Amino acid sequence: MHYLIGDIQGCCDPFDRLLAEIGFSPSRDTLYLLGDLVNRGPKSLEVLRRVRGFGDSAVALLGNHDIHLLAVAHGVRQAGRNDTLAPVLEAPDRNEWLDWLRHQRMAWRAQGWLMVHAGVPPQWDADKTLRMAAELEARFTGPDLKDFLSVIFGNEPARWRKGLEGPERWRFAINAFTRMRWCTEDGTLDFKAKNAADGPPPGHMAWFDVPGRRTAGTRVAFGHWSTLGLLDRPDLLSTDTGCVWGGKLTAVRIDESGTREVIQVACEQAQEPGE
């Protein structure tokens, strides 16, 4: 069996209950974890241990919180007020976990699904998305990780254009893969509005509703947007159902045919919404 799982964010107990609910067996099944393994929840280190222990039976994507952990560990960013990363950063074997984390994926394609943490710019098709992911993955696993991390944070450029190179190219791609929610019809990203219930900012729409986006013919699965919650369309799966905020942790069984089954477990509230 193949399962997509939304943002765990350090909530290892619900993760364990979800694995029991689906009857996960590493010798038989494969998990596709759509980013944000760590932070905000109480057991980030335990989540990393659990997922790494599954070996090739788990494919993990990097989310914004996972990249934030790498940046804090390398002295590029300061830990935030609501971060819960100390057990990872203070672990005697922290370097093993950080090295494993930086070898995870930015995007993946399996069972007929293109998988990202947050979104895909309307100008990219599936092949372009995977090429850009591979480009970033080479930087994360390369010898100059600290230098790379030092240039990828920020909101500019907010729109993809041909000819982007170096830090601007990497920064836009990181933001698209790990932060995007709303954008304009020409693909300009908005980083302020988060609450889907409030509707889009003026002139914006959800990235997956942009007319003519080049992944429109591709099934896309993503997480990141907890206020959007579960969105189950023939061509789209949104899987972040707010576990860390006291919502649910979601798994979706998928196969090549496009059929799917949603499995959820309730979660203890680890932080107040909006923190």
C-alpha cells in the first residue's frame, strides 16, 4: 500500500496512532510524508527517529519548518518563540539527524501523483518541478550548506521568470515548494495571508486555481495549509489538517488509478492556533 501523510510537526503520538490505524508495515507499504516533520509539536526528535528507521519505506519532503531547523542548527537563523526544536539541537547524535534531514526531497512523483510541501508555480509543469527540486536537493546535500542556507530566506523575488539564477532562483523555488498558498494569475506569490476561511487577498487566488497552470493535468498532493484542511479533488489532495493545532493527522491511501481512501486520527492540541 502507498500512503500520503500530511504535516506531522513533531506530533509523534498521533503519528504512531495513524500508523497503527492503517496497519503500516515497512516491509510491505510506503509512506510519502509531505513535509514539516518537525517543530511546534512536542516530539520532533522522536518523529525523525521513527521516519529514519523506516528506511526506503518512507519518502520525506522538506517543509519550511524542516529547513528552518537546518538553518537554526547552522547558525543562519534564530530559534523562534514557539519553536520546539531544542531536543533535536541538543541531542548527542544531532549531526546524524541533521545530515539525514538534508538528504530528503523537495518534490517527488509516485503512484501517478506529484508531491510537494506547499505548491507549484503556474509556470512549471511536472517535469520542471522535479528538475527544480533536484537542483535544490543538490545544494542541500552539497559541501556549502551553510552558505546556501544563508541566501534562501526572504520574500523576493515573488514571481518566477526565465533567467533567474543563483540565490534569487533558489529563494523563489524554496518559497514555492515550502511557503506558497495564494498567488496572482501571473504567479506572483503572497506570503502574508494564511487563513483560507478569510478568502484570498484582492487579486489573488489559491495557487491550484490559477487558470492555465501547467500542472493542471497532473494529480498534485501537498500539505502546509492547515486552514484549508482536507481538500479531496480528482486532481488534487491537500493533507494538512492541523494536527499540531488540535485537528487531525491525515493519511490518504493512493494508487496509480487515482482512487484513494482517507484515514484520520484526532490529535492533542500542541499549540494555540495563530501562534
